[in-house]
Amino acid sequence: MKPSNAIASFGEYFAVYFANRYPQISAKIRPDRTTFAANVFLFRFDSRLSVQFVRNHIDSFSRSIADASGKSIPEARRLFTVSVHDAARAYFASGWKDVSPYLHSNASSLTHLRLQNTKLDELQQALNTSSQLPQVDLILLQSLFENNMPVLLFVYADYCSVCKAVRPVFEDMARTLTSSAICVSLNGPKCPEFKHQYRILSYPAIIRFDNYGNGMQFPKQRRDMNLQNLIAFANGDRFLNELPSSPGVIEDELEFTSPRRVRSQWQSMLRRQGIDQLDALVSERSEVLHSKIDAAIHCGQNSCDVIPMHSRNGSGAGASPLCVLLGGGMGAGKTTVVNMISETKFWKQHGASVVVVEADAFKLSDPLFQVLQSVTPLASRIVHKDSLEAAEQLFLQAVNTRRDVVFDGTLSWCEYARQTVAMLRDTDYFYERGPGYVEKENGEVSEIYWVRAGRRPAPVAPYRVELVGVTTDPEIAVMRGIIRKMTTGRGVPVPNQLKSHALFSQHFETYIDLMDSAYLFDTTLHSDHEASASSTEQLVAIKSGMLFKNPSTSIFSSRGVRGFVVRHADAYERFLKKKFLNTEARSSDELYQNNVSVSRKDRRK
């Protein structure tokens, strides 16, 4: 079952997938709840969704599966996460030549989730601080169903005299049930969608929802709406009528244009949008990019001043500082591995003084990127070169002052890695950025990434260089890339992404010889806080070093490099196989068909 050109949203796709795979369980759960839970899981790493929001919804749906199947809640959660992972792999398995249909079909689902999260935060604040009955709409109401508490809803109309008379009684009930129920109100005439969906025929209406969204309505007689009866109703007395529910979605449209043309014309593009204060924008942008650099280390022409309180080793010839080069194809899961690094003994002792260098961090804080995001989906490509240069400047300042540093990249290009390691080994010189990769008119290519900028007053200890490599199945990486494009507006074409994976696999065993230590992690099985795979299970191969030691005493396989151990042979072979990727694949079925070689012009750092 694969999506066609006119694809459904992932949530809708998963609802059908889940119903086909588990028909008996699915029959006991409303399809809209399945759709919503799948969307929450898909976008769980979106920065605008709180961890608590994601956890509540996944836990709630897991309880629904447990109730419908008789499984324990951990078993039900495992069933859901495995199912949604399998469905996502199938959903994103094709259509790679143009991913815009995925963005188009899922845009409204992401917007809906973000709106729910924001409104839920506002409501929670109101429940905690306000003595008045909080107001909700349909979207916010539905998000309350995931809190594992009954929801009592007072549906009223401004013109309703009975509503005004009953409201104080409902508010008394709300104060009585503060810790056992969530009590809110909704203006019926201002929310016609709710009125039609829940068949509200007259006001006031008092409805009790369980955490699955099933509604029960209080009898219409006003004489029964006293405090005692309302409290009994809130506690679940079942003498009432059930209500239906079935929410829908609205879709948006996204467009794409040539990245080179957009880059050359971004100023005129912004002016057409009414953004004409470009000098001020450029000035603010320069301050932001350079403030990131200057805040860490202060450098002169041929020397740098170390801030002692932030430096582990200082700039003298003492113990070697540590440089961690983080490599792997785009979408491999480097963020996951960074979290593993943060749990190491070294990081717990020295992490506060480590300089972490990541081009995306500059990109996100770039005012031009923020403005362009509202104008073109190609904003990320336009500012890519500038954010990369800013990251390299920060990296150089860290190296020139002998700071411990983590440099986050893909390490796709071998010559770039060679020159970087050579610079880190140099004990006598400061460095600055070189001209980089230059192709001359006669076809000759020059690659000079770092150049000496001046001799140090005294020799210093060379860096200890450790490589943390990250891999995942290529179809998983493509899926992550598409989801990232949906949630952040940042992304690269699928061919570029596949090239980065092919090149890293191609050069990895060369890197092992270059580095003091090397580690390879496979994040294919990683999900989120529900992940079952530990860091040691994900450690595919290792040349032990400062960050990680081989957790096993038995050597599974040696690859001819002293000290390098392959712990999971199958995973390592899958990683090496990626050097043969068809970088022009349009689907997962074509990943190893009609292989296209990766040329020098395809360099991605």
C-alpha cells in the first residue's frame, strides 16, 4: 500500500493501515483518534510541540489500544510505535523526485497540532491561575481528551437566560471537582462546527467527555441542573445519551522554484513582499552571525585570547584538547547521537566548556532566513553558504584557542576531512579559512580549506581527534528529511541527501586510520522517549577512545585496522553497502539500481 500522486495525509494513511493490520482493535477506536495519534508521533520532534503534549497523546492512544486488545499498556505502546514506524516507511517510500505532495498533504495536520499545543498551554495557565471558567473551541476541546481526566463542558449562548441562571451552578461544580475533572465552557453559536458535530439542539448543554472523546449529555430539564446532580454526572453516572464525533482536516499548498534563481534574486523577492528595509536586515544579520562567534572566543589577527573559565586546557602545551568530528549522511540521526555524547563521563565533567559548532544553529538565528521562510520554501538553500562560513569561523576560533570542540557536519568529502585533521594535529600555527573548493576555467581543481595565519608563541599539544559516525537506512533518512522540511522549512533535495550517505560510507574506513578513535552508531531503530534500543545496542563499530569504550569483551570482527572492532556485522555491512547507493533514486525500490557515481562537483561537507 503506497501513496499515489494525490496522497492522503500520513494520519489518514495510518488509520487505513492500522485498520487493515489490526481490524479487531481498530474497530473499537474512533478513526479520528487513530489519525490524530499518528500525526502526533510523526511530528513528535517539532520544536513547537511540547514533550508533555506528545507524551500525553501517545500514552492516551496506547491506553485505547490496551483497552481494545487486552494487552498491557507497555505492550500496547510497543504495538503502536512499531506500527507507525512500519507505516511511515511505506508512506514515504516513493515520490522522492518531488516531495511537495507530502508537504502539501500534511501541512494542515502539522498546523492543527501546533494550534492545539499552543491553546492547551494557554488553557492550562488559565486553569491554574484564573477563577473564571476557561473558554475553549473545538480544537482545544479535542486536545483535552488526552489528559486522562474527564472533561465537563458547559455549552451556552449569549442570548440564553437559562444559561445565565445555570452557569453559577456549573462553576460551583468546577470548584468542587478541581482535582478530578477539567471544567470548561464553549459558546455554541460562535462554534457552529461543534454544534453540528455534537448535535446540540438547544442551550444550555452540559456534556461529559471521557479521555477517549466519548461524550454523554446531561438531561435537558433545568430543574435537574443542581449541584448534587451535576457532581454525580461528573463522576460518571450513566443515564444519558452518547454523542457522535468526527473531525476533518483542511489542506494547504506549497510551491517550489529553482534554488539558483531564488538565491540570485532574494532582494527583489523581499521587496515585492513589502520588505524593503534591506540595509537594516543585512546589518542585523551581520550582528547575529558574528555575535555567535565573538561570544565564545576573542581572536586577533594572528592570536586569540582564551577565556580561562571556559577552557579546560588553556592554550599552553598541557594535555591534548579533544575534537569530536560528527559525521554521517543528512538525516542519519546525529541529534540522537549528540544526546548519547552528553551522557558520557567526559561530557559530564567538561561539557559546559565544550564549543559545539553546527551550521544549522547559525541558520536558525539568521534574520534573513527567518524573513525568507515566509517568502520561499528555498530559504534554507539561500543562506546555506553563509551559515556554513559562520560555523567554520567559530570552529577555527575554538581550535586556535585549544578549546574542546564538537564539529557537526556530514564529513562526506574526504579531502576536507584530511585537511581538517592535519590542522588539528599542527602544534605550531594558528589557522584561518582558505578559499575552499575552487574549479578553474581550465578544469583544474584546487582544494585548500584551511591556511596558516601565523606562528604560535610556543608549541601546543595536538588535538585528540575522535570521529562519531552515524548511519541509518537510506529510506529512513529520506523520511526524516521530508519530515524535517515539513516542520522547519529546512531541507535538501533527496539526491543531495543520498550523495551525503554514499560518500560517508565510501570514506569511513579511510577516516578510521586518520582518527585517534572512531565510533559508528546506527539510529535506524531509534524512535523517541519510547525507544527500546540502548546506546550500546546502537553502537555498530568502535575504535575505543575518550568518549566511548567497547562495552563487550569479545571481538566480533576486525577490519584490518588496529583496535577497530565491528560489533554488529550485518549492520556494518548495510552501512558499507550505502557507498553503492543510486543517488538519483525516486523510491526505496530504486536505491541500489542504476547506480550513479558521485562526482567531485557533488561535494557536500
